[in-house]
Amino acid sequence: MSGRVTSLLPDGSGDSELDCAEAASLLDVPPTALRTWSERLSFPHDVGGGTAGGPRFRRDEIEALRDALPRAHSVTGAIHAARLRVHA
């Protein structure tokens, strides 16, 4: 993980939701880990509308979590930091 604070697309355009595979890839974690965090830690939020590919997640939550993971000492700490960023 690079730790960079950027949007996924240079101009910030694009879909505001990601499917589980896309989100997991951006976080460099397996999709099962992302689903577990969502279910057990309530973040990132499954926004529904999932298809056979599984849940969908808000892009801003995934970006915040991606940026927090390299600096955090735990997944729980990264989730706390990401929540603060998204809800600031």
C-alpha cells in the first residue's frame, strides 16, 4: 500500500460505489477480509445493490480506509481514522 491520499481517478469522476472485488483490490486485501470488516466492524458500509459479485461499498469510505491502513497499528485503528475522515 502506498499511503497516498488521492482519488481513484485523476478528475474525481466515476462511479461513487465499488463492488467488493474492486474495493478489496484497492485495499490490497482479500474480498473475504473486506466483507468481514464490514460485517463485524460496521465499516466500510455495504450500500446494498450488490449482485452476484457481492456487496457494494462507497468509494469515499474505501479511499479513506486505503489511506489510513498504512499508518494505523491495527485494522480497528484504520477504520476509526477512516470514519473520522469520511464523517468530518
